[in-house]
Amino acid sequence: MERLIVLDTETTGIDPQEGHRIIEVGAVQIENREITNTEFHKYVQPNRIVGDSVKVHGITDKFLINKPQFNQISDDLLSFIEGSTLIIHNAPFDLGFLNHELKLNGVKTKVEDLCPVIDTLELSKEQRPGTMHNLDALCRRFGIDTSARTRHGALLDAQILAQVYLAMTGGQSNLFQETQNNEPQISHPSMIKKNKSNKEKIKVVFANEEETELHLNYFKN
């Protein structure tokens, strides 16, 4: 059975080439199309201030004091995802940060060299071109409860994305097609059966003159 790991990160910014770093990693395992309690979750000391990104995730510099640095969690993270298929929303973003952190630690191998990756952003674009594809939009589309998601959080977003992925790949799309076939359904002549065997035995009773006159007078009134 294929092992699926849904993964998300929180960072100090949007571009690792500008010195931004990972501050949270969250991942959850899917087994036999069930979201399990097998999870990976770590906060990371980024060796820089969080800055304006605190408005997105609410993780403060004070909170990150004494949290482990990425090189202290990287072995555990790689062991957790090894042998799995990764499910990531907007995968280039998270992979870019993860690979940058590994490179800073002298690891030349990239995450995508270790694990195949499914990008749910691209999957959504294939399924519903022309619609919105962010995580909030997908949750609305599939009726997934996000009331606990007041801010972004790596583990919480991974748990929500796991639900989204199962909904996207659940094979139920035919039940909710946006367009329906309104063409009249015509049975093939071979499917129509006429009972001719007792045709000669059928008794036909015609209306008499009085019944015919009553019938005609009824429609005159």
C-alpha cells in the first residue's frame, strides 16, 4: 500500500533566496485512505526575525526562542517522509524552502529526489480549470470544516489538506457534475416488448348512444 504524507511549512517570507527561513514543519500520514494520528510537527528557530510574516501565522520571535534549528530536526523529518509520496499544495514553494534548508546544512540531495510529489494545486487546476485553487477555496468546494483555522499553521493546514486530497481523489465527481445531460433518453426498439400472444382474446367494449351523448354534453357545459 502506497504511503502518503501530507506536508506543509510556515516561513518568515516567500523567498529563501532573500534569506527567509522555515519556522514550522507539519506533516500527517494517510494510510488506506484514512487520515492517521501518525504526524510530524516541529517549530524551528530560523536565526532571523519573523517580521511581517507573523500576521500570517501568528508565530512570534519570542515563541521561537529555544526551539531547535532546522539541522537538529532534518534527520527526523527525512526519516519520516522516506519511502512515501508527498502531498503538498503549491509544492514548489515548500520544496524550495526545504531544499534550501538542506543545502545550508551541506545536504546536496533534494526532497523530490527522495520522494515522488503530488501538487494538489496543479491537481485542482486540472480538475476545475478557471476556478480558484487556494486551500480555502478547495475547502469550500468540498465542504470541509475550517472553523479551527484562524491563522495559517503547518500541522493544521496539513491535516486540512489531507481531507481535501481525499475529497479530490475520492471518485465521487460523477455525483456532483456541474453539467447534466438533458437529452431525452430513448430506448432501443429491441428493448420494447409488445404482447401479441392474446391479441385475439381481448374484448373491446364500445360506448352506447346514451353514453356517447352524455360524454359530448359534458364538454359543452
